[in-house]
Amino acid sequence: MAKKGIKRIAVLTGGGDCPGLNAVIRAVAKTAINKYGLEVYGIEDAYLGLIENRIHPLTFDSVSNILTLGGTILGSSNTSNPFAFPMPIGKSTRKRDVSDLCISHLDKQGIDAMICIGGDGTMASAAAFAKKGLTVMGVPKTIDNDVYGTDITFGFNTAVTTATEAIDKIHTTASSHHRVMVIEVMGRYAGWIALHAGAAGGADIILIPEIPYQLDKVAEAVLARSKKGRRFSIICIAEGAKPKGGKMVVFKKEANSPDPIRLGGICHVVADQLAKMTGLSCRGVNLGHLQRGGTPTPFDRNMGTQFGYHALNILMRGVANHMVVWKNGSLGATPISRVAGRIKTVPVNCDLVRAAKAVGTSFGV
Ligand code: F6P
């Protein structure tokens, strides 16, 4: 249960940014001010701003005209976990739990509840704050669509739209140069973006982490197309895809992040391997952070607006320490403790995988 008599709330956006964050901030703040007469504060740069006490009032005007903006007006950070925050000790650095400091910053400002908009890392910290007695409400964001407990996260639709447009564009070079183009999309350990953008872009081969690929099968699929006179192939590969029995390609490690692994670069590895195996001209294209940018699609704006509105409504009805979700076509909520530490991956037998297979798409197996 939420604390009785909530008068002042704070909102933060955590983890990697994504299109639709501003729609949620706007919906949370405007619903709070208009419908419930609350005061709203914004926390800058996610938990980092909470640790550093950068918490400022948001007004109706300051959240106006932001619906169509990508990114987040509050700023974000995916390297500042308040339960393991790097502090300088002499010449070295040690990770310390600074959650009590965060709570004291909220208490001093008289904040009764915190709305945490983020992915699994943000939810894990929110759940830990809830355990310490703070009233929290989660809103699931991420282009990866991998937050457990919700069918959809906002940001995913925009990322899929951007990736699909890129696949459409890359078709012309693939066709003119008779090439195999290996297009890498984000998604961490889940293949949602690759599956949806690959299927929508008519990729000939889709490689996702949930279905470890066999390189000889991928080469076979490409050569089979060549034999039929199809002189180019499009492969859409998730950054987290891996060969059967093999490993993901790690681009770098971000020491202070809740998940330090940063994936990236598999498109070039696979393009080189395929060039050697098939003798065809192959190129890798990594779409990278392009997928997180730009203006949100109408779908993500509306999903963000509904999530923000619902978060406030259930909070004011007395629900606390939940994350709002979209489940079977309607809004709902799930305990945040159920979400923390889990991710939602693509079911390997889902309808879109089966439909893609039926129209001739290979998954490299
Ligand atoms: O979670 C969103 C995401 O864009 C992932 O798809 C990607 O693996 C990761 O964040 C990249 O993180 P960073 O912005 O720290 O490079």
C-alpha cells in the first residue's frame, strides 16, 4: 500500500534513453497536477541526480511541448546504482551503498513517492528502495522490449520503425552490388528488435539470441538464394546473437553499470566469416544508437501517455511498489519485486517466428 495522503511526487528516467520518455514524464506530471493537485519534482540524470540531490520542481509549463521529443528532458544515466555506487577511497574506488543518502534527499524535499521510468536495472534499484520503505511506482521503458511482466515497453515500436527503415534503405546497395548485407540491431540478450524489424524489412535471414545459429546453415541459405538467381541477401542480426555453442560479441565493459557488458560488432564478424565461406561480397552495418534516437512514433507516444496516467491513478488509489504493464491488450500492474532481476526473451515458437519461417526466412538452424 502507498502512504496515505500523497502530496508530492518525484519522477526519474533511468538506464539507456529511448523515444517516449518525455511522453511519460508529461503524462505523470500533468495527471498529478491536473487530476490530483500534487506537486511534482524531477530528478536529473536518474539515480545519479538522486545521489547528488539534483531534484527540482516540474510545472505544468515545464512539461508542455515535450510529447514529440525523443530522449528525456530529465537526463539519464545507466552507470549509477545507488546500492553499489563507486566512491573514491584514497587513491582507489570502492562501491558503497548510498541508498540512505538518497532517501534523506527525498525526505528533505518532502517527497512521498518516486516514479521510476526505466528498464530492468532501474526496476531492480526501485525494488530495493521499496524494501527500505520508500513508496515507488515503476514504468517500463526500453527499445529492447525485454522488461519482464509487460507485453510491451514504450520505445520498442520507434526502434523497430527506425531499424525497418534502415533495412529498406540497405536493400538498394545490397541489390546494386549483389552483396550480403549483415545488419546488426540492438536488444541486449533478447531478439525482439531483430525479429520484428527483420520480419517487417523482409530479411532473408534473422539471427536472434534465443535461437543460436549455425554458420554453415546461414551460408547455405545465402548460397541457395544465389543459386535461384537472387543476387543479394539481407541478414538482420541481434547484437546478442551467438553461434550454437559459441559466445556473444562483447564490444566493451562499462565498469559502473548494473550490467557492465556492452554488446556490439557481431555483424562484422559474421560478414567476414560468410565472405570466406561463400566467396560473396559481404558487409556488416551496425545501426547502434540510431535506434534509440528520434521522435517517438504515435504508438510510443500513446503508450507512454497511458503508462504515465495509469501509474498516477493506481498510486493515488493506494497501490505502491508496482510497475505498470501492458498485458493482453490492456493496462495493469505487477509487483516490482517480481520484475527485478528477470528479462523477457522471445519465445522461440511465437507466431512471428513461425510466420517468418513459413514465408521462407531462415533463422540459421
Ligand atoms: O538497453 C538499451 C540499449 O540500447 C541496448 O539495446 C544496448 O545493448 C545498450 O543499451 C547500449 O548501452 P550504452 O548506451 O551504454 O552503449
